[in-house]
Amino acid sequence: AVASVHTHSQQTPKRKFFREAQLRALSDDCIELLNQHSIDADERKGFVMMGDMNLHYLAEDGIVNKCGTVDAYAETHFGESQDNDPGYTFNAETNIMMKRYIPGEYRKMRLDRILVSLNSPVEFMSPCSLWATEPVSETLELSISDHYGLSIDMKFDLDHSLTSDPQVEKRLQDNASLELEPFHYGTAKMIRYMVPHTFWLIQRAVGFR
């Protein structure tokens, strides 16, 4: 089973609560669906949840274990012998369109995930990688999206049972106990960035940019 996900956005404790409830409910639904369509009780099965999960807080890494899943990016980058690349799919420093799309934005987060159920008959054949990181037009300061995508090659293999690297699992669980990072975007900051942004929009509208 493959489920495309888009959960509640915004970096607030209330929205974090909603996101966890949404993802846990979806993982339960996937399991129920698989059980309903299984021919044999011993049949090997699994599910994939992927998309914009809006996981703003590091502490939201804890949802991976709560859903009984493996985080494809973490599993192929956060292990002992791996590159430890953070994999920010939302990155205000590198995404060229961010300063125009959300003036004043500065955050870097792994909002998007590919989560695969534990013990699935699936094997990761390549590291999970960021996709569409290059701008569509540097002149127009335009990218495909304010998010980068994720890409990974997986092989269906009934002789394989997907497990999590203990080091990766510990890292995500340790993150789950972290305090929630504050985020403030008040009126003063909005005015500070929106005034020059308004002039830029006018220039763009009349063809000067």
C-alpha cells in the first residue's frame, strides 16, 4: 500500500498534535487495508507513506517509531558510516525562490518524508536523495517548489525484511525528547520584509524584474 500525505502545516504545538494524530491514523488505516486484502494470514506485506508531512520540529522525528515505520532518508544518511547530510526539504538558505515566496523566512527543516513500515518486503537500493534542488530560472528566482522532493530506489523482495539501523533509531528517538524550537514571525518583522518585497513585486509586475 502506498499513501500520499499532506498534513496540517505551521510550527505550533497544537498543529504538532494534529500531525501526529493524522499520521498514526493513516498508518492504522494502511494496516487495516492490507489485512482486508490479504489472501494468506502469513503473507508478507507493508506500506509506504510519503509526502509533505509538515514535520516542523525535530521532536516530530518520534512519529517514525510511533507509526511502526522506517524513515528512508534517515536510514540511508544518519548511520555510523554514512554522510550525515541533514536532508532539509525546506531550506530558506538554498532555495532561490524562498525570499520571494516567504519574505523573512530563515528555517531549514525535513518537512517531507518517505516512511516505510517495519518488516516490509522492501530493500533500499540507493540512498534517499533530494530532488529538484536546482532553480528553474535564476533570473526569475524561481524553483519548482518551496520544498525539495525526495527520491529513492526500492526493491520488492519477499526474502527481505526491512529493519532500522539501531543508531538511526536511537537518534530519532533522542530527537523526540527535545524541547520544541520556538518560531516567531511578528508584525514588526513582517513589515520589515514586506515593504521592500512590495517594491520588488511592483517591479516584477511592470517587467523590470
